[in-house]
Amino acid sequence: FKPSTIHRSLSFRERGMQKQTHPVARRLFDIMEQKQTNLCFSADVDNFAELLELADKIGQYICCIKTHVDIMEDFSAQNIKSLKELSVRHNFLIFEDRKFADIGNTVRSQYTGGIYKISDWCDITNAHSLPGPGIVSGLKSSLDDKSTRACLLIAEMSSQGNLADSKYKQSTVEMASEHGDFVIGFICTSKVSENPSHIHFTPGVKLINGVDGFGQKYLTPDEVIRRRGSDVIIVGRGITESANRIKTAKEFQEAGWMAYNRR
Amino acid sequence: FKPSTIHRSLSFRERGMQKQTHPVARRLFDIMEQKQTNLCFSADVDNFAELLELADKIGQYICCIKTHVDIMEDFSAQNIKSLKELSVRHNFLIFEDRKFADIGNTVRSQYTGGIYKISDWCDITNAHSLPGPGIVSGLKSSLDDKSTRACLLIAEMSSQGNLADSKYKQSTVEMASEHGDFVIGFICTSKVSENPSHIHFTPGVKLINGVDGFGQKYLTPDEVIRRRGSDVIIVGRGITESANRIKTAKEFQEAGWMAYNRR
């Protein structure tokens, strides 16, 4: 990674007020400024009891909770309702990390149908740009009201040996620009778009740099937000594997926000 | 697409007998020769009543059934058990088209956990190579017995404007070669590997060429199997949207097998 000369031209608040900013992105920018947090908690647990407890206890420190609904052993409409209630009480968004990756006709069914009915409850989901623009059209086509649902495109990955090269990234940014009524930003390892309405989410964040057993690389909040110009840090195991999860979540919130203020 | 000079150097039976052929691939090659079918039925329906009825009625014409378990409204262990029973009675494999697309640590949980517990019941699943080799390691790491579960990597897509270019395809083939104990072939639009143990599956097959509303392109069995050198045709809407599904399934079986015999 080559350090760039990224500087904060506009605040989150100002970016939320841009005319072209999607309503879901505006909500997120507002939450970030109100709660002074750019921490998205990746709830990589396998049961709702633990997820709901965590969401309640660290809800004040996060702008967004990221779920993998398909690793939960006890998915139910009631559990989703409880999560929604917590998201209202603590004012955070729900982001289902589905990584849609199929043709338009299939992802439409996967987004709205089956047991999970993801589009009923998640504010934000994400998709790979790999299948081409039909994936975005397919997801979008299922929504009656596009002002309450949004999508992130995966422009870069943080795993070793991944195949998303610079051309891939560029094509992804173009695809996002063509679908501003649904795509609000990116999963990426650094800022990829100059459009202030776009929000950049970066996973693989820990308080110290490193690599896991399957090649997932970790970077610090300062590296990700200040040096690489991303906006939101996604932290999972950095919090869930901590002996004191609440204290650690607060540390990430402070580190992420400090990095934002320093850029 | 540039027509190539693909010719059938080895039969499916011979390819199943190669020393390096994975046990799941061997089973599939055997089924194909025994039943004289290289038709994989893509069961794009949203309920098990319909899926099980179809699987029972067209089971004799297919080597494999492809599911999207997450679009089923009535997933249950009992319904999966019924599908397994049909797969034994009619001798076909079950292929869950999950298109895993996350880092290794996450796909491991998605493959084995949650409500679906995919690795418990599917013979074959598939994954995008996009996240790098960690995705294959992650899936593999969850299996006690790798001889009964296998994976296809998505080397090419059939949707318009997709970002899987020739370099991407080449990297995918290399990744497959390095994980022969789990990866048995590819989702692709034409033959991508010279390794006779690798099986090529091609989706987007109808009896006439065309395009759907989200940019999915369709090719004929002859084009896919004889000219492009793929091995298995994946047919979904070509059958499910037919007024006579059983008759149409038989037509695809015959067309696919004839194309195989003519190459």
C-alpha cells in the first residue's frame, strides 16, 4: 500500500447533506456524527442470545451492526424483531453481510425470499460486483421503497491472494456510480471513490496489525481511517475475542473517531 | 467466443478412472455414463413440495440437482431428508449453489453452521475464487471426511458485464489445481482446464440462444458441450418455465448427451 495524501475535505455531517446522498447513507452519516462513532461491529457469533446481549451492551459505541444471518443457529422472526428494537433504542443500522454473488434473477429471490427475507429487516446489505451490473438491478428490482434499503459493493478484499485487482476496483466504482439510488458505498481496504456521498467500510481491523490462519490481514483504525481514507471500521474478532468486550468496543470507537478527526 | 478444436480425448468413464480424480467426481462421472446424462437440473423453485415432485419426476434424466436452499420458504431437516432419499432412488448428486464468496473463517461457519448446515447434506457446493485460496482452505477445514464432499470454483460467469476476465479465470484454475482434494471442477462458459479429472459445469443453457431481463445469456447444449468443451449443462428456467417439464427435461438430457457424443 502506497500512502496517499488523503485529507478530510468534508465532514461526515456535510457528506450526509449532499443533495445526491442516499437517505440510508444520510441516516448513517447522521448517526456517526451524533454518536461520534465510525465503528461497525461485526457480530460473528452463532446465536441470538449472545448477539442481542452484545448489541445491547455495546450499542452506544457503534453506528452499525454487521450480521451473518446464515451462521445463526436460532434465526427467527422474533429474534430479528428484538435486534430491530435494539437498533432503534441505541440508534444504529443493521447491515447483513450477505455478499450476494449470483445473477440478478437469483439474488432477487435470495434477498427477498427464503426463511431469512433479508430485505424485510436489513438497512444495508452488500454484493460482489463480479457478476456485472445485473446483480444490482436484480436486488433493486425487488424493492417497493428504495429510500430505506441500500447496498455496498465489494471493491476490494482484505484476504491474501484475492483476485480483486485495480481494474476490478475501478469497474466496481463505475457500477456504484450508475446505481446511486441503491449503492451507497463500498467494502474496501482504502478510499476508492472521490464521490463524497459514497461511504467506505473497511473490515479486518484490530488494534494491532496481523494475519489470521486463513490469510485475513488486519490493520489498525489509524491506518484504515487516517492514512487510507476509509470511513467506517468493521471490527469482529477484535471485539468478540476480547476478555472485556464492552471496554474493547469503546477503545475501537475512540480509536476510529480519533483517526477520523486527525485526517 | 472463438470456436476451438476441442475434441473428446477421454470419455467421462475414463476420466472417472484417473488416479487423481476425486471420489465425488468419480461418482458423478459414473452416474453420467450409467444414466447417459450430463444434465444438471437447477431447481429454481421456492418450495419443497414442488422441488421434490420435480426431482422425483425428472430424476431419471439428470446426473445432479442444483439447489438454492436460501430461496426455499419451507426449509426443514425433513425436506432435506426427502431430497436425499430421492437422490439415492434416482441416482443423482445434490449440488448446493451457495456461491461462497467470503474469507475462509466466515465461509467455514456458513458451510457447516446456521439453520442450513449445508455440509451435512450436499455432495457438491461452489465458491468464488475472488477472496483468494483462503476460501477453499476455510471450507475444507470444516470437513472430517473430504472424500464425500467437493467444491466447484466459479471460473467464468454467464451474465453480461461480469468482471471475471481471462486472468481471473487462469488464477481460478491454478487455485483448483492446488486443492485437488476438494475442488473437482468449475462453473464456466467453456472448458477452462486440460486436467481430465476436472468437470466443467455451464449454466445459462436453453434450447435456443437468448438473454433474460437481467443480462443472463443463454446458449444451447450443442454450443456448450460440443463446441465449447464443457461437460455438464445446468438448466433451470429452460425446464421450470416449460409447459411440460418432464418432456422438456428429457429433451435436454438427449440434447446434452448427443452433444457429448458428437465432440
